[in-house]
Amino acid sequence: MLVNYLSKQTNLSTMKIYTTTVLGSPTSDCAHFGICKVDVLPPEQWDSFEPQHVRHVKAILSLSGEKGLLRFEFPFSGMRAETRRAFFSPQGFRIDSPGYLSEQLATAIGTDHRIIVPGLYLLAFSREGTILEVEIVKEAMQLYAHKNA
């Protein structure tokens, strides 16, 4: 059950979920750029996680602030050096096509929005890792509003 994998902070609005994330575009069989797949990682496997390939990373997933942005915290210890160079540039994190959260993940972090909006997103860097906050929408029709804005 998903609830067993949640990490609670001081209040319920800061639910965090440990995940494994595959970088790439879902429409290109996880090639190119974006968030291809997000799966729950049990907390007991967090410290021993080893990336299986350059696109495979670990991340802490949560909602960010009142804007309801989807927040990925990518620790450098959970990715390869070539992953950092290829995907986490100072110019930003590129998402070529919509990504999708499972209904379980979205519900667990407290949202009914499941579609990751394509775009170029700013990154926040620290000594420990990178933080990415992306916009998520509820329905595919909302993607067109972003494209035409």
C-alpha cells in the first residue's frame, strides 16, 4: 500500500514520497528530455539505491507551496555524473512532452492534477542536489492553453 512509503514532515501539506524516476520523453520511449516515469521507492531502499542507467535517478516528490507545483528533489547521490551533465544544466530542465503521474502518486501528495506540462524549467542547485518545480494540470485540454498563451 502506498501509504507505507510516505515520509511525513510536520504537517500533512508537506507529504513527501521517495521515488525512482526515469528521465526522458514518454512519447519517445524515454529518449530525449522530460519526466518519463515515476515510481514509488520504499524508504528502506532509499540509501541503497543505485541508478540502473543514465536516465534512472532517485527523487523526493512533493507539492510545492500554494501554487501547487510538482517538486522533485534530486540528490546527486542518486544519479550518475553523466546524468547531471546531460539533464541538469544551468539553462534549465527541458521537458519535451507531457509526463504523467499515476493516480496513486497524485492522490498521495494531495492533488488531482496528474499531467506534467512541457517547457523549460529553472533549477535550484545546492551541494547535495537539484530541485525542480514543474507545473501540473488536471486535464489534457489545459495543455493547449499553455501552448497558445
